[in-house]
Amino acid sequence: MRRYRVDVRDAALRRIGQIDAYTNLDVIVRHLDVGTWSLTLPAAHPQARLLTTGQGVIIWPEGCTGADAAGGREPLLSGPVSKVRHDWSNSTGTDGTLTFTGTCDNVPLAERIAFPDPARAPDTGNGRYSVDYWTRQGPAADIVRELVAANLGERALPGRRVTGLDTIPPPGTPAATGPAASARLRFDTALSAVQTLASGAGLSVRIVQPDPTAPRLALTVAPVRDRSREVRLSPQLGNLAAYAYELTAPKATRAVVAAQGKGADRFFWQWTTPEAERDWARSAEVFVDQRDTPVPAHLDATDAQFAALAEAAGRALEQGGQQAELSLSPIDTPQMTYGLHYQVGDTVTVTTVGGTDLAYPVREVHITDTADTSTVQATVGTASATKTPALYGQVRRLWQAVHQLNTRH
């Protein structure tokens, strides 16, 4: 019995069929990022004719049928086809297999850039924008919705609009969600801007087709949920088949930041992460070009220009910082099922065999479904270890404990 339902939609987001004859389904759902999916089925099967380029899928968990689903459950993922592959071999004696690969509907966020003035295309007027940056201040959720609406939603230029995308929150949604934030964007991707705003404000942002009968993509912006008390995964509870944690050395421990100036007159300053250098007994330098930032008058946080340089250095060191990652193989039970009791972005608690509790967000979930097996694998943590220093510290202590135990024998 298939655990997932796959609806097929056309380019106008209208449902045109359902596929239940697949031999393999592979889905990766990511928090604040672009997820992926792939579907393999016999090339000769009639359902193989349903999918082609320009179309897409809506993937539902078992027992969920769309808008009428109990509890209002949403799809695991919806998104367009990005690749079609036909495999055939003379040893199989069949017509081979077709594999359709695609992304989730977050992908337009990665395909649009934030114009300084989204109301004007680059090839109109005199070729110059009248403003340097698109700037906004206010609740983070409101900025996210305005950013998406202006660059790919209903307020975007006609040629930039994504078919069916609705950024207007449904009735009953609070007018302002998340703490105060600010945006200063100039040709950043919409995805990177959303990631910065949402991660700093504790928000979940996704684009999904919630109803197969309605040609509409919904922008969902909501606070991430702390489910650490309700969702506990451990070998003792029988809902955790395996886990693994890993530590990765930093790619950058020293950021050399350059402000305005030219040649010998250019201003440089360096920021470091000495703890990471001590942990790994190595140093790694990265250059950060901040030529738009004037030379600071004072070398401390009271100077706005120096603070801007420090912020740029912090971003570079965060992106290249030491990593800690915890991957899990949960076992779905009636009391603890992915998609029902927890989602990506939710904070859950993982208890190791040694009794250590790790409570962190679910960053990614990888689901596979075949005729014989169905598995769920989750990754806990955030995209950058420096955003979760406690996770890095706890995982490092776990490793040190194992290492010390091994060296005694």
C-alpha cells in the first residue's frame, strides 16, 4: 500500500490526474529553502503519460485528501517538474523506467532577485534606478509578504509574476507576525532575503498549493512551533530507529574586511573566531569586499560604519563556521507522525542512548517510499552551527565522551 498520494497538475495549477503506480518516490522537505522530489515509474504504464515538462505534482501524506482533510493537513510538498529521464536496458526486456525530478514551489524565491524598485524593469527608462536599495522596517512577516508580492506575487511586474501565487494572508491571520525587522536589499535573491528575515524572527515561510481543486499557490508565513515537550524521539520510546551526529571543521575563521579606498589607501580590518581555531588547530582566511562602506571614524561599535563592517564579517564567519549536525531516522507511530504531529521548522527533542536531550529545529526531512519500504529521515539543527552554538557544544561533548571512552581501552 502506498503511503503517499501524488496529484498531477498542469501549467495552470489545475489537477489533471493521480499517480499511484510509482516504483519509487523520494521527497526532501527543507525549512526556509527549496525542497526536491523525484518519482520513478514504468515507462509503459498509462499513468506515465500524465507527467511532462511544464507540469508539476502535489504530494500528500497517507489519509490526506486535500482541502477536505481532517485537521486541515497540508501537502508534504508541491512543485514543478525540472527534469525528465528515460532509462532503458536490453537486459530488462521492458520499456524501461521514467523518472521525473522537480523542486518545491519555493523555487521562484530562488529565481527572483529583489529590485531596488520592483515597479520598474531594468530595461525601461534611462537604465538607472532612482533609489539605491529597497528598504522596509516593521514586523518581519509583513516585510516578507511585501517583498514576495512586489517581486513575484500579485504586485510584481506582469512578466515576473508566478502563476497563481497569492501572498495575501487568509482571514483571521494576525496583521503583524514576528518581531520588528528591517530590510535593505539590492539585487539579493528573494530566497536569501526571506531566509535572513525569517530565521531572525523565528518564522516559517513556504509556498505550497494547499488545495488540488483550486489553481492557487499560497504564501504561508507563520511562527515556528516549539514542540520540544510534545514531540520526543528516543530509542526508549520506540520512535527512533537510528541517529548520527557529525562535526565539521570551519571553512573560515578569519574575515578580512575591506571598506572604501583604493590601493594603499584602502581600509582593512580583521575579525576572528579564536574558539574555532583552538578546537580544530587551524585557521582559514576569507576576504570580504565592502567597498560601499565608508572608512569608519572610530574603531568600535558606536561608529555605524565600523558596525556595518563587523556585521559583514560576522555573516562571512557564520557562513563558513564550524558545523554540528544531527541526523535521525524516526519511526512513525500513531502518537508521533511526521506531517501530523511535527513539521520542518518545529523544535523537537531527541534523546540519545546516553540520556542527553537535544532540543532543536527540524531543518530537513527526507522521505522515501517504495513497494517494500517507507522511510523518514530528519536533520536537526540550523544551516549554520554558529546560529546554534549550544548544539555544536553538546555534540562536541558527546564526541569527546565517546573518544575518551575509546582511548581507555
